[in-house]
Amino acid sequence: MSLGAFLADTRQQLEAALANTLSHSANPKLKAAIHYSLLGGGKRLRPALVRAVSQLIGASKDTWLIPAQAIEMIHVYSLVHDDLPAMDDDDTRRGKPSSHKRFNEATAILVGDALQAEAFHLLANDSRLSDQQARAMIALLANHAGCNGMVAGQLFDLEAEGKKLVPEQLERLHRLKTAALIQAAVLMGAHCLPHPDEQLLSLLGDYAQALGLGFQITDDILDATGSSDQLGKPEGSDDQQNKTTYVSLLGLSRARSEAAEQIKQAQQAVLSLPNAEASLLLQIADFVLTRQL
Ligand code: GRG
């Protein structure tokens, strides 16, 4: 299957599963607001990573779907909260009004809260996962999303507004804010098999860290060079918020080389894997570098 077909098929299966999962919400307004936020586009990169890794290690066919939904829920909660006036204050996301613009701030906060709870609820209740697998995935996701991952990075990001960061500070911020969740996606994919090999986990962890940083540097380049129509959010928003980015720190040309370097490192980490399915991980890495949104 080509990467394009793989991504399209992953998106279709994921969205069908998410639509089904959402049908149980008790509050119609909450349900509508979650539906709007969760099913309104997006590349579905993290679910694709869960599936690609689960295929690579030969996990049974549909095991990826629950962790894929869970990680996308955490990702979408972070986008909804990130767009709020108290955070990045963005009016558009994925080419549409942000959730707090379409509904209101309180509803957008609650959408994020509900998605976070739902992600862990899904993992705790799936009969395809053994208790041990569910526990491993819950611990992984909580760790990478929370105090030692994305939330910690988000606060570093907010604290950095108007300050000039040095490269080490910028890297720490993005390893937490962006790369940690990408790493969680890859490692949850590995836990689709009941007892993943430690050496494999280590290689995949290296792949994901470099991929996550490459993803963020590319995001900074797109923010500086893309149009808002293309991005589905205002272009140049990092600049307007007076944030240090890889582009402001290194310049466009060196930022491009650094993104390419990280993607090369990600690919090298999985080149030693004996399985032809690793080619999907190599192609996803190329996609992260060459994407236009
Ligand atoms: C609010 C706890 C909390 C965290 C927010 C993810 C995040 C942290 C902020 C989003 C701001 C941002 C532009 C981060 C850079 C990298 C990133 C996560 C971009 C968005 O991810 P994509 O490109 O989005 O995968 P789609 O819409 O394709 O799912």
C-alpha cells in the first residue's frame, strides 16, 4: 500500500471509530462540540504512527484502533485548549473557526477535559488489549501528555513569549510540547504486541524523538512561509506572539537543514530493523519533512 493510501485508509477507519465512540455522550451540546473539534479534519499523523508500528511488529489486525483514537483525542484536546485566549488565542484551526469561536470558551475548555477523560476511558475498556497492555498504554500516554511531557512543554512555551531562547531551551521545550506525544504514539503502537522487545522500544523511541523534533522544525518553517489558507490557521502566528522559533533562531536555510538532519536521524534509527514494513516509518518521516500543512 502506498503511503497516501495508508494515510487515507487510516483516516477513514479512525474517523468511523471516533464517530461511533462519540455516540454515547450524555450531553447533546458537549457531543456536538466534541464532534466539531474531533472530526473536523487534521492529518491524523499520530494514529498513522500507532498503526504503522503495530503493523511493523505484526500485532493483530485491529489492535491499533483504540490507542489511535486515544492519542488523537489527547492531541485534539491540546489543540482546542491551545487555541483559547488564555493560551495562543487563535481564531482558526484546521481551516475552520476554533472551538471556542464556534461555541464559547467554557465549552471549549470542557471539550478538552472530556476528550482527555475519554482517551483513558477507551484504553481502560478495550477487550482487545490485555490488562497489562492497557496499563502500559495508559501509563505511557499519561506520562507523555502530562507533567513530564506536553503540558510541561506548553507552559515553557507560554513562559517563553517575548523572550529570546537559546537553542537548548527551544529544543527542551519542543521535545516536551510536540515530540513527547509523537513518541507516545510510536510506543503505544509497539505495545499493540503484548511483550514488545526492549531493544525495539529503544530504537522506536529514538525514531520518534528525532521525528518529533523534525516535525516541529517543519511546523516553524511552514508558519513562517505558508499562507493561512494552506495552513488552516493564521500564518506568522509565532512571529506575532513574539516567540523564538527555529526559523528566528537559525534562519530559514539552516532551519531547513536541521529539519532534514532530524528526519535523517529518525530514519537511521529504524534502518536496522529487519522488517520490510519499516519502509512505512521511513515514508512517514519523509512526509513529515515535505508536508505543506
Ligand atoms: C494545551 C496542554 C496543551 C498543549 C498544547 C500541541 C500543542 C500543545 C499546541 C499546538 C500548537 C502547535 C502549532 C504546536 C506545534 C506542533 C503541533 C502539535 C502542530 C499541530 O499538529 P498537527 O500538524 O495538526 O499534527 P493536525 O491538525 O494535522 O492534527
